[in-house]
Amino acid sequence: MTPAPRLRSFVVAPEVLVAGGLVATLVLWSLPSMLGVWVGGVLALGSLVAGGLSGLVYHVQLHRALAPLPAGWWWNPTRLHVRLDDAQRRRVMPWFFAGACGFVGAMAGSIAFLSAALRL
């Protein structure tokens, strides 16, 4: 019986992320004002909801993986990442990255909303 193939992590070069961010910024700035307000608002709100839920699941998963934790651990949970073993890391870190993506989306949506609203 052959072992199941391992999933490889998807890593993108930072240059690709910067270029994609610049293109997305130009697209959002080029939208008509009212459409930009709507797109920015929906992007910000959707990202806040998705990122907030992902952050909640991340904190619960981190607590389950490393309990008991010191008081106030949630103020700087990233310092606890070094204590995760490989299995725990595979369970916890995707939620961390999803929450970070939600934060980036919320910032992009807020910028798009504000830039469109200022053009009205």
C-alpha cells in the first residue's frame, strides 16, 4: 500500500504579492466613486467578519493545543508558536494566516472605501 501524497504548502514570492497588491489598489482606485464605496464597504465588512471568525478559531485552537497557558496569553499569542509541534502547527497556523488575510482585506476595503468617499 503506497502512502497518501503529502500536501505541499503554497508559498508565493513577496514580489508577486506586492505586484498583486499594487494592481488591486489601482483597480479599486479606478472604480467610479459610488461603486468604489460599495465595493470597499463590502470588502471591508466581509474581511472583518471572516478575519474575526478566523481569529476566534485560531485562539481556541492555540489554547487547545498548548493548555494550560499563562494569564494574558491572548495579548501576544505569536510568542507561543515556537511551542507548537508539527501536528499542532498544521492545526493552528492555517487559522492564523486566514485571520491575517482578513486583516489585510479589511485594510484594503477601508482604503478603497475612504478613497472613493473622498471623491464624491
